Amino acid sequence: MNKRFKIIAAVAAIFALSAAPAIAENPQPRKIYSGWIPYYSMKTSLPAALNNIDLMREAMPFWYTIKYNGSKVSITDLYTPANPSVPMATPLATMRNSGLTIIPTITDGTDKLVLSNLLSTEKGRTDAVNVITDLVAVNNFDGIDLDFENFAFVDGNNSWDKTKPFWVAFVRALSASLHANGKLLSITSPYLLDPATGKKGYYVYAWAEIASVIDRLRIMTYDYSVAKPGPIGPLAWTENTLKYAVSIVPASKVFVGLAGYGRDWVTKVDGICPADVAKTVAVGAKAATFIMSNATNLATGYGATIAYDETYQEATFTYQKVYNGNTATGLSTSCTATRTAWFQDARAYQARAQLVAKYRLGGLAAWTIGFEDSQAMANIRTVALSIAPDKVISSVTSDLSEFIYGQQINLTGTFTLADKQPVAALPVHVEVKNSTDVNWREITTLTTGIDGKVLLPIFLGQNQSVRLRSDGTWDRIEGISNEQTIKVKPQIKIAAPVSVAANTKALIAGRVNPSNALPVILERFDGKWSQVGTTVTDSAGTYSFNYAVGSGPFVTLRVSSAGSSSVTVTLAIR
């Protein structure tokens, strides 16, 4: 994602955002596209994500950085200062309403070795885990993405052997904390290559050691060429990186990086360049950057022809640019620079999307969403449609829609494909939600039988909505059933004497489950029911009446409560 190069842009406001309709020919291509939405390009990146929502299940707002002042770990909000007129809640609501899973990124905002040293102590790791967990909880994010690049590009590789075990310990602790709250952990990392080849890459990130505890591994398969002209991320190099990744990390967790930018190097200079550009317009100078969607205009503007390199599966062009101005002494001068640019075009995007299909990866990760051109997204959509998973049809029914507290009900779930073929051996999550819940809560997991059905006896303590959900896989999309609303009637119990002396008082007591502060009515039957007392249950759901018994051979009483079935008792009078 080359956070090392910064796009010189600032966003003062976010304009109205709206999602484009899904692709007509197939509303459910495989959702293989994800990427970063930086705080400084909200006006571009967020609409681009929404316009391609049919391809996306998650996004990474690039909004936070971690800080450490020597005593306190903190998370700095980068979004709010850049977008003061549009509160963070606005784009978050937009993303949530579109159905996106929100996994914001935290970068390393500390100086050289500061974060490494912080993680080297148990207290430091605990403090970092706590502030990140709190950030996720307070904002109700779906997880967090760690993009700690200082380890690789600032600290120096002589620090990696020391940092690696502490990084692993930290990731494991953070994973446990997030997973305990149903949240995801994503790691963004530069490349590693199979150590067996002698090319280890950035081994400090310890893919093998963290594979079992992370949910996403987003690989920065770009920045291959930085100091010298060359491809941004050659396809063969990218594929070799992926081959190693999927050998130690479940393929469904692996995301291949896409570069939404290109680089433009000076390869030759004729003449004497003006003083104001002399350092930047020189062979060996840092490359200029441009966004992918501007590449064609850049080439055309200088009369260059874009060529597609079949070896690297990237686009390149060379052009000349004249710089006029003055020398440091004020003399008029001019130079002509020959510049060579490389970038990933629409064909390159498609080639990398095909790696998702080939290795059954989790998907793509674009730095940055909104930098691509429309044809690139069309090519990704073509691949996504070609590997679209089967649609799962699911439903749930219950033998009772209303029952008394403590009574068992039986749920039946059915999972089939669109052609009615049952889906056997499918893990199914049973989820419930009451009127005060924001999110669904899982209560158990079942597996479908050969007939595609699950049967579940269940006890519910209050009114609940129940649904069944199957996870999306490479073969099938996520299956979510209808919501079955089940009403729970309170259960009322009564305790009373068998007989009571005439003209005394009888204790009529009992319990209503589940409830407290629930009105309870006592009635007597004398040819018809008539109310003879009322009370309210206490915090334990108990109630009592001291009923004044008259004379006669017996009295029949009834106790009832709102929404409950009643109970009747007959007392003999002696």
C-alpha cells in the first residue's frame, strides 16, 4: 500500500454518497474485492467502494495510528482533523447501511524501534491490546487491521530476530481479546517468500506463527520496484509470494494486494535542469507517483504509447519532459528528462484477480480504492462473475409460534441450492435476537444432514427472533434464513393448602417465570370468575395473597398474569 508515499491531498468535506445498483446480469458475483479508504481521499474512495458494492464484503478505513509517549499507549484519530465538517459517524453509517464489514486500519505512528520495544514487555503488549480492543468496542467496528510497517522499513532487518517473538505474542493476545468479543483481526504485511528458496522476505511478520489466530492476511504485493525503474509488482513474484502464503495460511484468509498507483522514474537527463527541480529531476532521484486512473492521460499528454509487458503483466511507457527555468544564479536554463513509468492497468488487475480464483483466496486488497479506472473494475467483475458461488436457499420453521416458559419447541432448518438440491454436511449457526439487541447472538452450531436439514429442540426464556445462518465458502454464498419470531408466555406456578379452616386466611403464593414487577390477579369462581385480589411480583418473580376464606365445602381460585396461562386451585373448607 505504499503508505511511505503520500498523496498530497486533503479532504475538507464528503459530498453526498450513494451506492450504484448491483450488476444486472448477476447480482451475486463472488465478493473478492476489498481495500483501503484513507482519511485524505474520502470524496474519492468511499463513493468508489459503494459503486462496486456488489464485489465487496468489507473495507478498511485508513483512519488511525498508534502512538506511545514512553508511558501511555494511545490511538490517534486521523480522520477527524482531515474532515472536520463531516463527523466519522456519517461515513460509518453509510458503510454499515451498504452491508460492508468495517475493519479499520491502524498504522505505526511511532519512531524507529519504539513499537518494537513497547511490544517486548508483557505490560506494553497488554496496554496495546487494551487500547485497540477499546477502540473496536466503542465504535462497534467489526474488527481491526494492523499495518505496522516500521518493523520492515524503519527499524532495520537486524532488529527482526528480536522483534519477531514479541510481535507473535502481541498478535496472539490481541486475537484472543478481539475474538472473545466476536471481532476480526486482520494483518497487512509486506511479502514473505519461502525460506527454502533462500529468499525470506520480511520474515519479522511471522506468517506461519500467527496463521492460526488471524482472520485476514493482506499481502502488499506491490513496491517491488522503488529505487530503480521497474514493475510495481510482477505477476510471477506475486504468485510466488501467494504460493508460500497458502502453504502456511488457510487460503481463505489470504488477500493479494493491488496497486492503484504507478511510479515514474527519471532515466536520463539532457541539459541543465532549473534549480527548483534539479534534485528531483535527476537519474536516481525518488520516483514520482500517479494514480492508475490518470495513467492514460499522462501518457497521451506526452505523446507516449502504453505497452503491456507480458512477462511482468504490467503496463509501461516512456516519455520525455522538458523543464524550463533558471539556475541558482538566475540564468535561464532548460533540460529534457527521459522518464519511464510502470503501473498495473486493467489487464494487470484481471491477471491478479485470476490468482484469487486459482488459489481460492479470500480476495483482493486495493491500495487505494478509487484510484482504479472503470475498465479495471469491469475486469475484476468479469472474474468475480466467472467464479460466483452457488446460492444457498435457507429457511427455518418452528412447531410452535407461542409457548409457555420452560416448554420445549422444535426448530427445523432447511438448506438447499437454487435447484432444490439439499446441502449436506453444512455448518449452521443458530442465532437469536430480542427486541433490545442490535446484533444477532449465536447460541449453537449444527450440521445439516443428508437431507439438508437441521433439527433443534430449544428453550427460550423470553420473546425472541430466531434465524439460521451458514457461512459463505468458495462453493456457496452465505445462507441466511427467514426470521422466526417466537413469543414466550410467562409460566405461572401456585402453591396453596389442600384445606383451610372456615373464616380464616389462606396463603396463596407462587412464582411467575420469567418476570419481575408483573401484575398478578387472583379470581374466585362463583358461577363466573370475579377478581378478588391483585399484586405485583418481586424481583424473583414471586407473588402472594392472603385470601380470606368464608364458609362452605370448598372454594375454587384462579391465578393469572398478563400473557400467561392461568392456574386453578380448589381449597377444601373445614
